[in-house]
Amino acid sequence: MKEARHLTLSRFPAVWATYPRVLLNRRPPIETVTEPLEFIATLRGVRLDAAAVARYAAMCGFGAGEPVPVTFPHVLAMPLHLKIFAQGDFPLRPMGLIHLSNSIQSPGVLRAGAVVDIVVAARNYRRTDAGLAFDIDTDITEDEAVLWRETCVFLSRWPVSNERPGARPPRPPKAPKDSAVLAEFDVSLQTVWAYARASADYNPIHLSDRVARYFGLRGAIAHGMWSLARSLAQAPVPGIPAGATIGTQFLTPVQLPARVAIKEWREDDQVRRALCDVRTGRVHMYAWWPALAAS
């Protein structure tokens, strides 16, 4: 592994100025990437803006007056993700990346108005049958104490001709038949535009059918992190033990327009919530965390 590249920022990168470099920078063929560079981006003295938190919470369905949503720090740190992806020597094509999974821990308490430091790192590259996977790790700290920590796993696929047998993912599972249906609703382009405005995530594969098809999709898809946030916000609001890990697996994108259901069940002493296609029952995404011990 080469020495890490450190990016020390004095303010948030401008998202609209960063996206052209994310989209247009030339990248080497993935099969030639042998020693990817580790990137670490740091931004200190960030205030959790109460108005931004409120807009995000309202759009995702979290109740007014509740604590900072556990998924909000992901969008807070996203401009640093883009800053790394925009580097000329970041070796992978950002628009071809697949968000496979997420792991979130909240050892501390996030408060609107708090001043925090954010450190984001792209690291732990590994070759898999399907492609080159890597982690985006984020730590949010206050006075050097970790308040929130996340690992996102991304995959850059091999060219089809390079894939090994069995590399393609299996058919998405379905939620158990006895799952509780918590909500059912439509998802449209209006939904993803509302989320983009609340999160500043203007990735064009979510906002434009034409752009999504250019990058190999059948059309625009919903943001994966919106799927997670909306599922966690659905009443009854889940009780998650303090400091517990919320795991998430992203299986199939929500192709727009769609009608989806949020379902919940218990399995192996865990609570599971899934966003499912109403017509087929297939799971787009599911999250899990330890069940609270009975009092």
C-alpha cells in the first residue's frame, strides 16, 4: 500500500464545483489498479446547523424535536467523500461505484449546534470476484471523543469479460411472510429531488433518467441512504441500544417510479427493517441492530 494522501480542508468543498471533476476525471482501467492510494480528508470546527438538521429530518420522516437523526452525519460528511473521489489520482470511476453496505455506530450524543471535527478515509482496498471493493470510513468527534462512526463499503465492478463464475449477486431475498408492514408509499422523481435538496446529494443518477441510462442503469434510482433513513424514521420509531451498530445491506436499487413497503421482523435476537417492492416483495435494502433486552 502506498503512503496515504492527507487532505486538510478549511471549509466544506463546494458540491457543485466538485461534481464535474468526479464525473470527468479520467481513470485507469480497473484491472490495471494494483496499489490504490489511501486518502484521508479532515475538516475541523464544523457546526451542526440546526436548520439543516431540521430540513433533513422532515424530508426523511423523523419527528420534529427529536435528536439529530442517526443517518444525518452521512450527508454532513458527503462533501468530503466527493473531495476524495474528485482527486486526479483516485483510481476508480466514482459514477460506477456500487454502495454495498453500511455500518453506523453512535458512541456519543449528536446535538444540533455542536462543533465537531470530521475525518473521512478511503482505504482497505481488496479484490473480490465481482470487482475491487474498498471502505469509506468516517469519524465525527467532539473534543476528540468519537460521537459517530460509519463504514461504507463500495464496489467497482470488473469488466463483464473479467468476472469470475458466480460473481454476479444472487436474486434478492424477500422479507419473511409474518413481517409486520409498517408503511406503504410511492417513490418518484419528486421524492429524490426533495432528498437531494435536503442532503445536498445531487448525484445525477438519482435525478435524471437520461444520465442514469448513460451509466448503465435502466433509469433514475432512489438514494440508498434515503432508503435507510426513511426506514429508520418510520413509526414506531425503533429503540436502538446506545452505542449499538446499525448494519445495512443494499441489495437492489429502487427504480423510479416505485411503490415500496417498510417491513419489520426479528431474527437471531436482532430487529430487522427492510424496504421492499410492493409488487414483487423483493428487498431493496434491509437494516438490523440488536433487540433491546426485555425489562
